[in-house]
Amino acid sequence: MALIRRLRQSLGRLALKSGSGPFSGPGYAATWLTFGGASWSERSYHRLVQEGYGKNVIAQRSVRLVAECAASVPFHVVEEGRRLAAHPLADLLAAPNPMSSGRELFERIYAFLLLAGNAYVERIEGPDGRPLELHVLRPDRISIRTGPQGWPVGYDYRVGTAHRHFPVDPVSGRAPLLHFRSFNPLDDHLGLSALAAAAMGVDIHNAAGTWNKALLDNAARPSGALVFEPREGGADVLSEEQVARLKAEMEEHFQGAANAGRPFLLEGGLKWQPMAFSPADMDFINAKHVAAREVALAFGVPPMLLGIPGDNTYANYQEANRAFWRLTLLPLIDKVLAGLARWLGEDFGPAVGLAADLDALPALAPERAAHWARLEGAGFLTVNEKRAAVGLEPIAGGDRLTPSLAMPPPGDGGAPGPFEPRLARDRREAKGAEPEARADLDPVFVKVWRTRKDGSVRESNHAADGQIRFEDEFFDVGAAKLREPRDPAGPPEETINCRCIVERLPITALEGQERQRAEAR
């Protein structure tokens, strides 16, 4: 019957028996329901993307968060450790093809790595043999050809009836196609996607949402069974016409959220037997949150960043965000930049590389500030060593330790430190010497405001570059008076995420106009 078929579709496998079971007896008809095992989505790429990225908000937001944040990180072309202000490789990655920007190129690479475990970049060469354009290809359209020894000998790209082949050079291993892949312990050539690992959580999360929607349509009550109790002398079963009319009335007047709470009027011989659930069985919200956390963790996203309750791994949002960058984004960014530099660097020079600009990341500002504070207090480093540690060029006279910074703390128990005897000897030898003869022991020191030259600082900070002050004086930064770049007493608009440093130098270490200004003061 149609009603029985509907129950079968809604609740599972059905067997109709007469004269047995808890609702059986002479002239009774009841349903026995049995349920099979769990049902999971097909693990093909298309099915995973449809169910995960297309239908699951947690999976899609995780992929977008990783891909968009990673693609937003600026990077520099470096050669033998030196950052280059301009380079053809940087121009190519900034505008890889007429249809997309560099940020879109990187976003597609990161997204395909998460969704498929593989990402492919095609290069189109110009007349000079150098790459002229870069394009990201869909991984589901590419297959790998392997040789007799199992190594790739080419890649096949198919879309519709079109087919292209990308051969691999048997000697150098170079190909016009760059293949990024995540680690897969069961495949030598194809990666394992994060979406595949999150598939069970995606299915549970989607199923919980579907279940909750069905409960809402049924006024948040579980289904039940209509039991027909024939009267004496009446028919043992309902006729097809009666079943059809009953089904139509139920669908029209008693199902759906708009009909919640309406009374159910049953004719003679019909009895409604509800199938109740316990409160624990109805706790689908918690099940959804557990599944959502599993999906987020599969993509390396702290659940706190997605607003999923119940996760107390990190003390606050800032710590979760910093862990997200350090543990998920930066390793992924380094992997992609290293692969592109190795693949494209051969056309621009073997010493050319790509490096992310970590100083431009607001999420890492607390770590950067702590790093600068440690460098500023490191008396065992010269000025130029400190400048090199923060990416600044060396200056004249910055390769000598100043007395105030070279003095190490005394040893345990008041014993002299390892450098104190040598400093004392140097001071004795310096007595009576002319100041210019021992410029490294000049007693007059100044502090100099230094600003990065990459255009990533505030205008007021840039205007303060080169200001020279004595230790007890203030720098003029905009309308503020600051003792140092991150002066806690200064206004936040001038101190937060400040990328400047202060150098403390003897006057004789300065040159040109800086020395003239210092001597005039």
C-alpha cells in the first residue's frame, strides 16, 4: 500500500506481519521496523565536493578560510638571502595570466590541495623559453602516466573531448606542469585530501541537519504508526481508496511546521501509536557540534575561529588565531612557495627563491614585538647583527660592541662574568688615550629612530626615520612623544604593530648629516 511504502521510505526496511508482535492479535495489523548500518557518502572527488564544500557550511568555511588567508600573505623574491625589490618572477606571480590575479592563483592552489589533495599549475612559455603565463588546472581532469619503473612519464589533461599531454623530461624530470600533493601513505603519486579525512564528520553534520529539518516539519515529534483495529463484522484491512484518502489528509492537514499542534481526528478502527524518543536521543545539536569540530580540525582550523561552541583548547581567540597561522597556514605557504621557486627558479637563476613576509602579518605582531624586544636587550650582538636579524641593511660603525651593551651580567654568587677582566683591561689601556683613537669607548651615546623602507609603515613612523635623541629625550612621531617605537605610554595609533626599531650608537659611529645633527645637539 502507498502508506506502507511511505513508512518504508521514511523509517527504513519494513516487514508487515499479521498475528504476531507487540501490536498483534486477532484481526490486528502492525509494522515491524528494522534498521541497517550507517550509510556514508561515496568517496569520489565529485561526491566529496558536492556533499562537503557544496552542502556543508563548516567544510566550506574551513577551506575558504585557509585558502583566502594563505593567498593574502605577501612574499618576496630573494637571491642568496637578499630581498630583491623588483624581479621578473615577482611580476609573473603578481599577474600570472590575463584572467586572474596572483592572489586568485594561490587561492585555487590552496583550495584544490584541501579538496583533492592535489593541485596542478601549467606554465605557458614565451619566445625566450621563460614562463609567460601560469594557470591552475582542475585536479579531477588530470591523470598520471607512469613508466615501467613506476615513475611519472607524463600527465594527461582531459576536458570534454579535448585532450592534452604534458611530458616529463626523462633526464631532468622537468615538466610544463607542476604537481603539488599532500602526503598519502597509500599512493605513490596522488595526495590524500583533508576533505576525505573529514568525510565522516561531514556526513554526520549533514545528516543531523536533515534530521532536525524533518523534526521541524513534523512539529519536533518523531513518527508513529497508525494501527487499524477492525470492528466485529468489519473488514480486516483498509481499502486502497481509504488508504489514499488518509494519506492525503495527513499530508495536507497534519504535517509541516505550520500544522504543529493541530488535533488529529481518527475514524473508527484507527489508533495512533507514537514512537517516542528519550531526551538523550533528541540531542542532535551536540552531535552536530562534535561533528563540526572534527571537520574543522581535519582542515587545521581551530573550532573557536568558526564559532563552534564547546572547544576550550585555547585560552582566547588571539591564541587560536596565532596557532592557526603557525601550525596550518605558514607550513602550507612555505610548501607552495618552495615548490614554485624550485620549478620557476631554474629560468631565473638557481639562487632565486620565494619567502613569505612574516612581518606583514598582524596575527604574528605579538611574537614580532617580543622578538624585537629580545634583540634590543641582547648586549652580545652588534648593531649590524641586530639589524640583519630584522631585515635591515648594515650601517657604518655598527660592527663593534659598545661598552654598555658588551658588559654581561655578573656570574653567580657575585663572581665576575667571563668578559669583565678583559673590559677592565681595555679601560685601563684606554686611560689617557684620545677619544678618536678609542671611538668604540666613546662615552656619548645617542638613540636613532629607524624605519623599514618597504612601504609597510605609517606615514608618521616614516617621517620619524633618522631622528636622533639622547636617552632621556622623546622622539617626535606625528603628534605623539615616544621614548621608543612601542612606548607603552604612547597612543595606540602610533605604537600598535609598529615596525620601527631604535639603535643606540656612540656619536662617533654616525656619519654625514646624522653625525652633524648629533654633535650639534
